[in-house]
Amino acid sequence: MFGVIILNPVVVSVATILLMCVFRVNVVIALTTGALACGLAGGLSLKESVLIFSRGLGGGATTAFGYAILGAFASALAHSGLPKFLMAEAVRLLHLRSAKSAGGHSMGDGRLAKSALFLAIGSMSIACKNVIPVHIAFIPILIPPLLGIFNKMRIDRRAIACVITFGVIVAYMIIPIGFGEIFLESILLHNLRINGLAISSRTVMRSLFLPVIGMGFGVLVALFRYGKPRQYEDSDVDDRGIGKAPPKKDLVVSCLAVVTALVMQLAVRDIILGALAGFLVLSMGGVVRAKDSDGVVVGGFKMMAIISFTMLAAAGFSYILRQSGGIDEIVAWIAKHASNGKALAAFGMLFIGFLISVGIGSSFSTVPIVASVYVPLGMKLGFSPMAIAVIVAISGVTGDAGSPASDSTLGPTMGLNADGQHSLVRDTAIPTFLHIAIPAFVFGWLASLWF
């Protein structure tokens, strides 16, 4: 029976994707190849596999378009000069610019400055999912100009990758605004309820606090582990304009655009409309002039292109995964071997959820898949509603935190690799897997037993 599981379409496809990512094959190509491997392992012909994969691409079209709009808003904010100005002010307050000008190594010895910098980056990572609806688009805007400063401080970029990934994931796990509202209400709670589980939104949020604590502990371990100075070559990324203050009028309009975007998303519960409203304020306020509008929008689209195409490929992969029958086969195997107790059953469900989500690279896409089978299975095995909620949610989060196909790992890499000195797999995916995905898995497993 174990041999059958090894040849299961889900296992075969995920193994294919991980193997290709290890050999640094483009993630979109890896997802597409993994999808075809899933179809072939499920008994489909190559032509049928391609057809089913193509049908599933439409499921990611809305998400891909949404990322494009968010990219346009982020690009417009960058054009205003507000993000760089705010980061420059943070640098000034930390006395980093003066140390950089002196050319000494005192920056590497300032633990307080490092801690404050990590805190600022982590706070921005959280805010980008809830307060300012730009998702991970802030990373390639704010991080590259700071690479020279990171190098002077001899900061290990793996620590920064862990901080950013932690921030963007925790933001949607416990804060029901923006992307958090989408994940907690529209995806997690909705799929739990349609599959027969009676549970409130407050209960869902409470169930995730223990895993979040575990992830926070993991990040602290990462900061300690990657706390030793690491030498990088001098960055050739242009940071000359980081401290230049934009015109006061542009600053006022930009702040108004951010407030408008936040108010709009809270009023209509739609972050895309919020981003669109913010962009229109920047345009009508003269920050984005008519002659520059096309360039700004196209720049935002380019910035988010790899994420959008990855989400499209992930949607096709998710669809062929469901059509292959491999998920039902694995769940049946769990149910058969669950007689040994809830601890083993919960571990098995979380592990299989991890396999699925690490291939898809998105907790948002994983939750609807696993909820359809884990809710009835969990109820049959006697798990409480909170336990089922945490198993379903963490099944997706673990892949989001440790998959090379996840925007939570792709995003930090986009910024930290601006000078070609940061690897997606070795410097982002593996560290975040070890210090965020594994703690989320362990504490999620403990939470499922505690509740």
C-alpha cells in the first residue's frame, strides 16, 4: 500500500516540482511540468493532461489580474517618491546614513540599529497585506536601494528573507483586513462552512494564534542563526535617490491615496478596488502625470509579471491535481490508518496538506482543495471545529512559507537578489522552510491536539 502512495499523482507531481526547483528550473516551467506529471501518473494521456491543465488556468485569471492592478498602484506610489522617502527617514533615525558615509564597519556592530531595521521591514511586510494593499509589490521598490546599507552592516540576507516572509504570512492569518479578510473570511471560513463545519470567524482566528506564536519563535531562531556577519560584494544597485524628498504636494497626495485605498477596501471589502481608487487619486492629484501614466502602469505590470504567471500556472496545477483522483486516494489511505489515534491522523493530514501546498505555492489555492476532504474526515475522526480549522489553514500556510513557487518566497527574492547575490532556493525557500514552515507545522499539529 505504501508503494501505491509513492506512485500517487500528488506525490509524483510535487516531487517533480521540488526536484526541478532544486536544479533552479524556472518555477512556472516546474509547475507546468509537475502538472503534466500529475496527469500522466493519474492515467491520463499527455494530450488530456495538457487540456485539463489549460482549463484550470482560468481559475487563476482573477488573481493574476488583481496582482497586476496592485503592481500598478505600487509602481505609482514608487513614482511619487513616498516609499523611498519614508525609508530614508527610517535610515536617518537609525543613524545609518552617517555610518555609511564614513565607510567604516561600525554599522555591523549596531545591534540596536539592526533590530530596529528588522522591525521596520517586518512592520512594512505586515502593512502591505492589510493597511496599504500592494501585497509584495513593495519589496522590489524598497529593498534594492537598501542593499548597499545591508552590505555595510554585513547583514545576512537570509534573516531579512525570513522576516519578510513571516510578515506577509502572519498578516493574512490573524488580521481580518485586506488580504486577511480574503483568506480568513472568503476562503478559509467559507470553505469550512460549505463542507459542513459550523464555526464562527472569531473561532477561526483564535485557532491560528498558537501556530503564529510558533512561527514567531522560528523567526527569532533565524535571526540568531543568521546573526553572524556575512560579506557581500559592493552592490551596484542605484540608491542615489533614496534620501531625496519629493515635493510637499506629492507627499500630501500620496498619503491621501494610501488613506483612500485603505478606506475603500474597508468599505467595499475589496482590495483591488482599493488599489484602483488609490491609483486614481495619484493620477488626478498630478503625482502620476498623463505622459508618465503608461510607463508607470506597465512598470507595475512587469514588476508583478512573474508572480501573476506563477499564480496562473498554480491554478492549472491545482485543477489537474483535483481531476487526477490522487487527493482522494491519499485521504482514503489516511482514514484507513487513522485508527492509531488523533495525533497520527492530524500529523498525516498536515503532511499531505503540506505536499499539496508546497507544489501549488499558495495557501489561498490549497485551502479549498484540502477543506473539501479534511472537514468531513476530521468530523468523522472526532476532531473539534477549531482543530479542523487549524489543520486546514496550516496545511496551506506551510507550503506558502516554504515553497519556491510561493509569492511569499518569490517576493523577498525579487528584492534581495537585485544585485544577483541571493538565491531563491538556497537563501529564501530553505531558510523560510526551516524557520517558518516547520514551526507552523509543529505548532499547528500541537494546536489540533490541544483544541
